[in-house]
Amino acid sequence: MNQLSQRAEVSYNIIKAIYRNPYRPTNTDTVNRIAHALGVPATVLLEDVSEEEMVREQRALAAELAVLPRRPGRQPRRQAP
């Protein structure tokens, strides 16, 4: 992720946030920068997903993140409803 962040000139935290939640709103400039850094058209990074499928996958991602061990000293994240 660090190399991609540097090559795309996009914040590491944004790359990490997209990786953790691919459904997060992301501006087109960011998508274009990432695609260019990967050497692919931006359309390769996009997918048309139904609202129901998105919600289902977001819940699955949240469940996966909830069971990951936390580093000492970090506060647990609040779960979205």
C-alpha cells in the first residue's frame, strides 16, 4: 500500500481506507491516480453493485474487522448500524 500511495500520489490513509471499505465514496481524481499508478484503465477499478449487495458486503467487512486483533492502546471502532 505504501508503494501504491507514493506512485499514485494519494495519501496512504486514503489507500488503506479504500482497501478496508471499497464502497467508501472516493473522488474520480483519486480513482484515476490509482489506476494510472497500477497501469490500468480506471474502469477496471469500478464495479456496478446493487444497494443490497453493497450493504451485505459492508456488513461482512465490518464483521471481519471486528475479529481482528487490535494493537495495544488503540480504542475499538464504533460499529455502524
